[in-house]
Amino acid sequence: MSTLAARLPGRIAGRSLDDGLAEQLAALLADVRARTELLIAPLSDDDLHVQHDPLMSPIVWDLGHIAGFEELWLLRHLERPFTGLAALGEMPGLFNPFEHPRRERGKLVLPSAAECRAVMAEVRERVLERLALVDFASPSPLTRGGYVYRMVAQHEAQHGETILQTVQLKRGAPYHSPDRVATPRLTTPHRAGAMVRFPGGTVQIGTDDRAAAYDNERPRHAVRLAAFDIDETPVTNAAYLGFIEAGGYRNPAWWSEAGRAWLAESAAHAPKYWHREKGEWWTRTMDVDAVPDPLHPVVHVCYYEAEAFARWAGKRLPTEAEWEAAATWDPATGASRLFPWGDTPPAPALANIDQLTFGTAAAGAYPLNRSPIGCMGMIGDVWEWTASDFSPYPGYESFPYREYSEVFFGPDYKLLRGGSWATRSIATRSTFRNWDLPIRRQIFSGFRCVRDA
């Protein structure tokens, strides 16, 4: 008998319990919770409570928010009929991100880590008890096929990446990454500066999936693209160092007006976490200090830095439609793949994802992670900045709450695509649209460039 079935009655409300899907969803929730616990295990109570940077929450706030979000969607919203759009998108009170912006969360009176863990466990116990009551064939789009459970699992997985951003910002005692997994060695010589061509044409981007995709990824729609050349790999540390040494941060000609304003305010002169020591560049990745590996993608650069590099190199950043076409569209067949390598679900053997490498790999180190036109590494390693603002697709509909996507639409946010080494596979899709302010560098962000053909 399965674990879930063993703890629940075999017949509920007069029907037999078919716990196949329920078991899968329970296992998914357990997997993301185990990873949350693994990531915070090396941290002291002080590390969990202190606000290491105004950009990020105290990690204990993330834990409380994870519990509150799960309680809201897997208990409260399942107690009444769902009409298609929730009036309350986030829980009220201490762990509501709109009531308490990140910069203020360090001043909140937060519960202990032990108290947060207890609430997380108590909520999960009630969620699993209720799981057997759910009719996954119901007409409600919230529960049909188990969507809301995948949404909650993705939410916690995304907070795992947020926690890793916070740990990267942490000062003081180093974070000793648990269960570190080595990345593969590069077996094919890196082709510095190589580009591949997308021939142009009408392509389909986005998705109509309602099993896991977020509302902003829908609907699938046609886009007409002109031909372009795109970098075979993300821009590497070696290439970016060329920009630095050419005076890239000192020459205003490469920077947009907004980029120059950011540069003056930030006084940046290299990617975040880079520093000079005895005439040599060094960087810190989680708990490792090292000379930046020339073959690895540059990481922790903001949109303005990516934009300036592209202009210096005689290129530009791709639009998100160009990015997705280069990642998935096969000009030979006139159809797209689910992922660059095909339709096989993402896994650590295919791409540098799922967190446990605790850093980037050499560009091109995952030979199967190749798109139909020959782009390498479009999934994993670094989120890639695009030139596109975060805006709705034609025919967009909010679901199941406006606060996930709709309230962020507009020119203030730029889109990133592809996922990073810190992204869990459940939140890794070629259609996934990440967004952030163009000044942000704490995210695991890099980029690749395009040139008009």
C-alpha cells in the first residue's frame, strides 16, 4: 500500500480512492520540501533571521510565506467553489509580500525557524489529508489534473532559488553547500564568439498547457521573425573580461541613458561579486572564492550591463520571441520542441539545473542541451536577459490570481528566459517567463547576444 493510501480511508464520500495522481502530487510536494530543508540546513538561526541585504527577505520570512501560500491555495481556496479568479491572491498579514515589501521585512517581528517549520509541517499534514478528497476530473481549472498542487510546488521551488540568492549575498561565515554535485567537463573545444543563424519565418511561442504553466506563458500564438544570428553559448567570463579591459564601464558610448544613470549611482566596474586582488580578478560563488573561469557564463550582471556589452560587441540583446525561437523552433520541420534537446522532461543530466551544482558549468558542457539551430545551454546555468518588457501575450487571461503576473506588466520589468543552475526542474520550461527590474544583479543572470542577419 502506498504511503498516502496507508494514512487515508480507502473509500471517501462513497467512491473508491484512486490515489495515483494524488500520490504523484504528494511526492512532488515532499520533494520540494525536502530541498527547502536541505538548503537551509547549513544555516544558523541568526543566518535565517538577519536581513542580509535590503533586496532580499530574511530567510525565515520565506519559510513563513511558503506555509501561508500553501495554506491559502491547498486548503482555503479548496473549501469553496472556484469561479476562475481568486479575489485574494496572497495571504493577508505578516507574510503578504504586498503588505510588507522586501526592504521592510528585516524590521518585522518574525517567528523562530522552529515555529515556522512547525507551521509548515502542520499545514502539510492537513493538505495531505485533504488530497484524497479532491476530484481531479472536476470542471474547476484550479484542481483539474492537479494544477493547483503543481502551482504550489513551483512556488516553493522558486523560493528555493530566492533563498540561494540570499545565501549568495550573505556575509560572515561561509555557506557550506550540501550535497554538491560536480558539473561535467567540457569535451568539445569552446568556439569563442561563435554564432548560429535562425532563418526567420513565422513561429509559435508560448503554450496552451494548463497542467503546470503559469498564466503569463499562455496562450500559444504566432510571431513573425526576421532572420538573425545568435550566440552559440551565453557570454562567457573571458568575453566579458574583454569588455571590462576595453574600458567598457568607463565609456558612456556603450550605455543607454538609463544605463548611464544606473552606472553613476551604482559605481559598478565589474559583475557583482567580482573584486580585484593583487592585480587579478576574483569572484565568489556561494562558499567558493576563485578566479572567474574563462569558459563559464558570466553571471550576476544586470540588464544594463548586458545591453552595454552587446552594443560594444556590435550586437544587441534578443527579444524574448527570438530567444524562444532559437531555443525550440526547428526550421526543418516547422515545429517546436518542448525543450532545446527535445520533448524529454528536464533533468540534471541534460542541463545545469536543480541547484546541487551550486554554480555554473563551462559553456557547452552539456552536449545534449542543444537547440535545433545549434544554440548551447539555453536551459540552465544562467537566466538570460532579453530586450523585451514584461507584457501579456495576445489573448492573455489572469489565472488564478492577478498578483502573480498582471500587476507587474509594463515597461518597468525586463524578461529573462531559460532558468539557472539554481532553478528546480519543476520550474524549468522553454516557455517560462521570469522578470525583474533591469538594475537587479543578485539574480543568477547572464545573457547571449544577437545580430541582424
